[in-house]
Amino acid sequence: MAMYEEYVLRNETIKTIKKVKDCSHQEELKLSDITELNIFSMQLLDKQSLQK
């Protein structure tokens, strides 16, 4: 099952990225051009949650 992380950023935008196996959290943030300072909240979702 595919897992995703949804980030709500401080500028109120939402970014959703697919979890990549064997990729660290820091690497995923770097690939998505997100800095930890910009993250307001984050949650882990499965593919079914995204389709609702």
C-alpha cells in the first residue's frame, strides 16, 4: 500500500508527497523543497485517505 505525507505549511499551502522506501525524512523534504521551519503540521496518509 502506498503511503503519503501531507504537509500544511505556514503559508497555508498543502503539499502531499509519496513516501519513498529507503529515503530519509530529510531527503524527502529536500526533494520536495520544504524546510522544517515552513512546516505547520504533517500527517501520514494511505492512498485511500487521499481519495476522500
